[in-house]
Amino acid sequence: MEWLFDLTEKLRGTQLVEFSLWVSDWPLAIWLQSHFLAIPGFQTLHIIAIAALFSTVLMLNLKIWGLTGGDQSLEAAYRRYRPWTWGALSALVLTGIVLLISEPVRNMVNSIFWMKMVLLAVAIAGTFAFHRSVRGQLATWEASPAGHATLRSGAIAVTLLWCAVITGGRWIAYAPV
Amino acid sequence: MSSVTIWQQIEATPLGTTIAEAELLFPTIETVHVIALVTVIGVIALMDLRLLGLVGGSKSVAAMERDTVPVVWTAFALALLSGGLLFVSKAATYMANPYFLWKMGLMLLAALNMAIFHLVWSKGMADWGRPGHQVPTAAKLSGLLSLALWMVIPLCGRIVGFTLGVYY
């Protein structure tokens, strides 16, 4: 865990400190800080957004593994879940920005927060690539769902990536300082 | 003679003190809890939204139920297990917290709502969505109540995290 201390120490030497202190004087930041329900309220919206994202990612992946969705084609499952995955992502980012403003110093001068941001970027890129790969294999999947090893492993990888993002989110509160 | 409550006794068990004292154990179990509860809330919402007819109309209610129920139960078991472990480490503190008690009460209400849906309202579900067969109003209201409850439950959970030292 020593390297996490070191990373936070490095962040302390950057402009982020001044910047986050400046953000904490914004009217929105002060409003969020001074209303008891504001931060848990936005955290709840953030949790509901990740619930929508994660559950639609999971349901599509379970379909690819043949565990659910036996009544419909892969295309139907993809069309059902894809808009919710990306819609939830925008809600996730929006509520995340509000939470960032609510506690700027605690988040920006925090090694785990930045690790979560890197994981988030990888998870978004991974989900995007995975969806493209699903689209490309819809026709061959209908012919025979056998094979398709890239889709099957991609499904697991994408699920694990979002688990890693969630883990990062929970551990922001436990970053070594 | 001071009276020791059952919650304090639970806290003092080897399991309780181990989780409370090990630095990384509590956040690790919390992480499992979050992944599990996010799955419970999201997948239940898929079923509720289908009942309300708002999305997923191309899929029958019965097929949506077949898809979602096993996932919800698996994730719920994980949430219950991880939540139980978190509870044991601070049992007396949680039991003194009104938001924690609200959370438990609302979860009981959600369970009751789900049980009534399966025992009473779900009769004839196989036909719902077929021509001439609407989803009954009672089933829709049950879905709406479920959706609302599963939004307030995590709110109570989050507030508990901010009020742990307040009541005890």
C-alpha cells in the first residue's frame, strides 16, 4: 500500500490542490455541503445509475453465456439492453460530477479516485468494443451460438471491468492519506 | 450491574471483532455488498419496468420473470451474506440507528410486496401481453411500489453511513 501513499503525495504537489480548493468555494459545492440529504441523495442516484448499467451489462452477458433470454434472439437482447447501458452511463457521469464537486479535495487529491477514473475509461472503451463485436456477430450467432469465443470471453471481461470500477468507487473513502 | 444487549454480544463475538479490527476486511465486504445490491436493484427494476409496460415490450412478462428471478435471488443471497457480516461488526450501532431500522422495515415491505405478487397477482401471467390480455392494474401497482421501495432502500443505507456516530 506504500505506493498509494506515494501517489497521493505526488498529487499533493500538483495544481490539483489549488484547483480542488477553488472548486470547494463554488456555490454548488457549498450548497451540497450544507444540506444533510444532498450528498447521500446524489450518492443514491449514482448507485441507481450504476445499478441500471451493471444489470443491463450482466443480462446481455448472461444471454451470451446461454443462461438467460432463451425466448429471444441475441439481437433482441442487445437492442433491449444497450440503450440502458449507455443512458445509465450518462446519468452515472452526471451524478459523479456532482459528487466530485461536493467533496473536491477528498476526491481529487486521492490516488484511488484517479485509479477509478482510469478503470472507468478502460471499462467504457471495453464495453464499446464489446458492443461492436456483438453487432458484428449477430448473424452468425443466429445461425449457431456455438463457438464465438471472443464474445464469451468479452462478456466476462466487461463484467469484471465494471466490478473493478465499482470497487474503486467504494475504496475512494478508504484511500491512504 | 450493567445490562449487555444481545446486539453488544453479537459485536463481541470473534467474527464481529475480527471484521471490526482488521483494517481491510470491512471495506472488502462492503465492496461485495455494493456489487450484489447494485445487481439486485437493477435486475428487479428490469422486471418492474416490464410490468409497467414502459420498456421491454417485445419480451413477455413471463419470459422476463424467468430471466430475472434466478439472478435476483443469487445476488440477494450475496447481499444478505455480506450485509450480515457488516452488521455483526457494529450490531449495536446499527440497531440504534433509525435509518438502518427504516431500511430493514422497507426491505421487509419489498419482500411482502414480492410475495403477494407471486402468490396472488401473478395468476395468469403466461397470457399477459398476448392480444386481449393486459397486465392487470394490481400487478402494475406492485411493480411501481417495488421500483419506489428499491430507490428509498439504498438512500436509507447511504444515510446510515453518514449517521453512524450520531445515535450511539
